[in-house]
Amino acid sequence: MNQKFGGGRQPTGTPSLAWSCVVVIVSLLSGASVVHNIFKPDLTLPPVETKEKQSDK
């Protein structure tokens, strides 16, 4: 057979959707873990102001 394109090996198969989802989630979590270990952001929430305190101003 004389093929113009695609003369290489044929793909043997693709990974399942579940395996792909697992890989994506693990890579996102590990990336977030690395970033938070390097930068150590301050994740504290500011105090919530109620409507009563806002009307006093």
C-alpha cells in the first residue's frame, strides 16, 4: 500500500475516560500543593461587617 500520510505505526488504543480524569485531578492537586508550599498564601477570611455596623458610619 502506498500511503501519502500516516505511514507510521497505528495507535494501539486510548486510555479510558476514567483514567484520564484521575490523571487530571491528581496533577491539579499536586500542582496546587507545590504552589502553596512555595508561596504560602494567607487564606484567612476578613471579618464580616453586618448591616448595623455599616449604618453607624
